[in-house]
Amino acid sequence: MATAEMAYSRAGRKLINIDHTEVPAALRGRKVGERLVRQAVEDARREGITIIPLCPFAKTQIERHAEWQDVLR
């Protein structure tokens, strides 16, 4: 079974860094990575925190979605 993952770290009470996203080849092309980033954005909104996307993939995804810009620091 293939598993996608996102690694993040707390940078303060109201701030997280998205450090890395990994989507195995078997899951690529299915928007799995985008869904991981979307979930992080939704969680950040719900918890009232902001995100620093250190992961190039997450950074690109957030930049592509204007509606996600509100969680950026």
C-alpha cells in the first residue's frame, strides 16, 4: 500500500512550517499532494494559525490557489 505524507513543524503557538511533502509514484497524478496541502490550509484556518511553506511543492500549491493566501505568513 502506498502512503503519501506531509511533514511539518511548529514554529510558535500560531505558526507552522510545512517542511516536506512526499507522494509515491503509485499515487502521482491523482492530486494527492494538493489534497494534503489543502487539508493543512483548512486546519490552519480552523486553528487560527499561519503557514510558512518551506517545502517547494507546498509553496507552489499555495501560490496557485489565491483562495489559500490568507494562511500565509
